[in-house]
Amino acid sequence: MPLTFYKKPALVAYVTCGDPDLATTREIVLAAIEAGADAIELGVPFSDPVADGPVIQRASERALKRGTSLGQVLTLAAEIREQAQSTGLIVFSYLNPILRMGLDKFCKVARAAGVDGVLVTDLPVEEAGAYLRAMREHDLSPIFLAAPTSPDDRLRRIAAASQGFVYAVSRTGVTGQRQQLAEDARKLVTRLRRVTKLPVALGFGISTPEQFAEVGEFADAVVVGSAIVETIERNRGREAAAVGEFVKRLSAVSGQPSAVAR
Amino acid sequence: MATASKISKVKIPTSGNTRQKWGTHGVDLSRVSAGKHEPGRFGVYGGRYVPETLMAALEELEREYEKAKRDRKFQARLDLLLKTYAGRPTPLFFARRLTEKLGGAKIYLKREDLLHTGAHKINNCLGQGLLVERMGKHRVIAETGAGQHGVATATVCALLGFECVVYMGTEDMRRQELNVFRMRLLGAEVRGVNSGSRTLKDAINEAMRDWVTNVRTTHYLLGSVLGAHPYPTMVRDFHRVIGREARAQILKAEGKLPAAIIACVGGGSNSIGIFYDFIKDKKVRLIGVEAGGRGEALGDHAARFRGGSPGVLQGTYSYVLQDSAGQIALTHSVSAGLDYPSIGPEHAALRDAGRAEYLPASDAEALEATTLLARTEGIIPALESAHAVAEVIKQAPKMKKSDIVIVNVSGRGDKDVGILRESLKLD
């Protein structure tokens, strides 16, 4: 059965793993789940994050300075899974660390850790053949990005290759906060609805409860990333508590239960 | 709002989901590593590994480039600019005193250093500049390492009337100060990049971020045979003129093909440019020279074939200097233009196929070669090109006197006088 969001909009929380350290990331993730996050994106830090804005770049640098690796992120996923049996866990990574580990090994370890889905930022559907085979073999859901610049035929391919949900990028650009959400976002979600029945999660640039509510009117789920990572950066020593408070404020505008569930 | 903790809220389905149809809509989802030749693939290398936002722009660029390639008017205009503006054809010069000094093969120099703006980079910039016109875009961004591609891009933008932003690592801005000023003089905005090693790789990251953001109005004028398809193919094609000329010139001068061709390899644009028309001439050795830097440890060089392994960086699958977790390594070279952790995918394929060989030259060898070429032939090469000269110093004495070797002098050394002055301590 397709992905079920029991409330709309559902909240997907992104963290860069290993910032400030893996033990803290674990606490942050559990606090976010406690505060109402429906799914967690575990960001794997990468030395060259071309799709990320300054906030996640800085977090990645801090995490890498502590030697955070993909293997450690998967261990962290297993620890979180023990504590939170039913929260969606998604690994969010650039391709190279996965290639270096080996596609099959990665999928095997991720599955054993209780990971549900994987999103690879720099892997478009055209290049995903071997990846999709490995994901399928190991019962993992591949999630692909759809962009405002993707023409309809690309949206169809993206939807066909995705499982769980499609991640719609709200606007052209890197990750990070924006004052206004582009009209691009609404148009893209509308175009996606025409080609897929999968739920659509919207991400990039959503940082306030107001934006969350606005986006929630047309998307099934909302991904909040840089705003959480920045909360972590600004609250040294009380990261988990601060993220918990922030997620609570966001989920206060979500939480309308399943009458609107897809 | 749901207050109970750890409630089951999301269930992500796994492959039990039979609704999912793999490879539907006529899409072949099994392309990767097919190994057969297809556009954008060189053996298993190349491809297009970028965020989805850029895919449409890359597809548009590929379409426009394919059309332009077959458009006689486009080609005629490019040829005219190459001739009357850039200064093609460049001479193939017999280096008599260097030949005598080394006592082996006859050495010819392909003088790309004599081109307008001082390096081969202008070939590609003029080609892509005309494509930008065709696509109706008005803003051009570029990355630069040594500054030669940045200067060539700024030049073409001035010539064709485009807004120009060049990203450059602050370490490179420091060591290639003169080129920073030249770009500004030409009307380009130079944006310093402070992340990572503050060199070419980081400049490319930042240019890609700009492109992702402004893709609808902006063309990314990538300066080497790197990045996602169609760049490695397109940039190579714009530089093929180097090898095409050299082949005709050597046949005219000597009546036979050279035994070897030597060129430096950062991303690999000048080398693929001079190699390409000789690939089918199996007896011609193709030698690429990487930056050996100051030592063999990871971080002390940029010799991808000595310490690297296949991986994906900045849009393409090729050899990459990386650690055991797949993080990209820092690199070092005295030459900003060779200081990059990956290499063009076509070079990776040529190397795996055994058609081209890749050898390192150290910082010290490059500096020594610069002095030697300056004093035997009156030519000060760019530090990048000096790596190729360093290799001919090793190769020529081992070759027969009847053999010919061509060295691609891809750029001139004016930009490097600051570094040379510090390193050589002549005054």
C-alpha cells in the first residue's frame, strides 16, 4: 500500500548527522519525533555539498571534522530505530559515499538498520539503474527529487521511479531559508498530481510555522531542513531541547488528523 | 495535534508495493555501467550526476549543442572568431636548443600560449559563448583555478555582451592575483570562495550552486572536460582544433607522425584537445602529466591515477582522490590549474583502455622545467604547461633522435611571475 500520512501536512525533519556529534544527533532526532516529526531525513555529511546552502554546508564541515561517515550514520539509524519503531527513516546523501561503500553493502546495512527510504541528491533517474535494482532487492524505497524546472516527461519518470513519496523542490536553488515561497512550489505540486498518486513532500526553504501552514494547504508533507540545522547551530549545549521546541511549534499547525489523509 | 510520542504516523512501503512499475513510461532505468558507448559515457565513466533542478538545463544545452554542431553558419562564425580574434592556427615550433640539450627526440612545441588571453581556454569559451547567444541567455557564470579560464570567459562575455560572474577560490585569488585583476578589468565580477581548500573544486561547487539557483537565465560556462554530460564531450570538441592543427602541421614539417604527445592534465581540456585526433594513430604515445605536488601522501598532490579511485564528483563518474569513506580529498599543486581531485572522464577511459598513459611531475620538476624552457627557447610556460615540459625532459633523452615528440604549451607563464619569483629567488 502506498505511503500513508495520518495527518496533513506531515512533517519530515532533516538533520545533518554528526553535527555537533553523533550522540547529540541521536538525542535531537528522538526529540524531534517526540515533538511530532513524522519522518526523519538522516543527512550524510559530504565534503562537496553542491545542492546545499551555507547552513548545511557549515554543518557538514563540522560533522566531517569529527570524522562522521556513512557507516556511522547507518549505525545511528539502527539506534534510532530501536527507540522509534514506526517513524519513517530516510537516508539523505550524495552519491559518492554510497558508491565508496558499495551499492549492495549500503542497501544491506541500511535495511538491517531499519532504514525505510533513501534519497540521493545528485542521482537523477537516468543514472539510477543499478541503484534502483539494489534498492528493490533490499526492500528500500527510492525517493527522487522533482524540480520546478523538470518538464512533465521528467516528472513522469521521477514518479515512476519513486516509492513512498516524491520530494518536490519548492524552487530553483540550494537548500536554505527564504522569506517567500515561490509560486513555483504550488505549480510543481499541481503538475505532480497529474502524473502520480504518490504523496508529495515539499522541501527547500520552509522555515516558519506560517510557511508550513501555507505549504500544507497543497502538499501532503513538508520537509524542514536548514531551519532545524540552524537551530542546532544556535543552541550549543541544548540542541535536542531547542529542536524539540521548534518542531512543536511547526507541528502545532500540522496535526489535523486523518480526515484529510490521502 | 498529535501529542502521544512515537505514534505510528508514517509507513514507508517497501518493494511489496506492487503498484510500483519499474522502468515504466519507456524509460530505461538500467543504463548505469552498461559499458557500451552512449552519449556522455566514456566506457563506464562520465554520465550526468547532478541535482534534478539542473537536468532540464543540461538537456537543453545538449540539444542546442547538437544542433549547433551541424549548423554551418555556427561553425563558420566560430572558425572566424578563432582565426581573427583568438589567433588560430597557433604555430608548431621546432625547439632546436631544447632538443640539442636533451640529446634525444626532436621536440616540437604547440604554441597555445600565443592565443589571445594567453592559453588554450579561449577555444572553448568562444564556442560556448556562441551557444549562449543561440540559447538567448544573457548571464554567464564560470569557475576558474589558475584564472586562465576566468579571463577567457570574461573576455568572451565582453566580446558578446554578457553579464559575467567568475567564482574563484581565495587561495587561487592570492596566487593568481594578476588574473583576478584582468577579469575585473574586463568587466567580470570575481567572487571569492572560502570553503574547502579554497581552490578550483570549491569554485566549481559555488558555481553549481549559483547555476541551480539561476538556471533559467544563466549559462554555466564550465572550463574543462569535467562535469555532467554534455560538458566533457562539448568542451573536448571545442579543443579538438589543437590536435587537428598539430597533426597537419607535423605531417607538413616532418612527413610523419610524432612518436609521442605530451600535455598536462588538470581537468584535462588541453590534453584531450591535442590527443583526440591522434587516438586512432595507435603508434603515437599519448602522455598526460598530472600534478605530483610535493609528495605521495593524500593531500600532497593531484595525481588522480596514482592515488585515486573511481567515484562521482561534480556531475561525473571518473577517478577521484578520496578517503575510505568517500569524502573528497584535499589536493596540492604549485599550479592552480592542475590542483583538482578529479579528472575528465574520457581520460579515465583512455587510461583504462591503455591508450594513454598518465605520469606525475612534481612541483620542483615543474619549476625547473620552467627555467629550462625560458633559457633554451625564450618561452616562459604557464606552471601547468611546465609539467608537460618536465615530462619531455625525462622522455626525450630515452627516445631515438629520429623520433618526434610534441609538447602542448597550453598557456604562457605571465600569470605565474609572482610564484616564480618567490620560488626561484633569482633577484
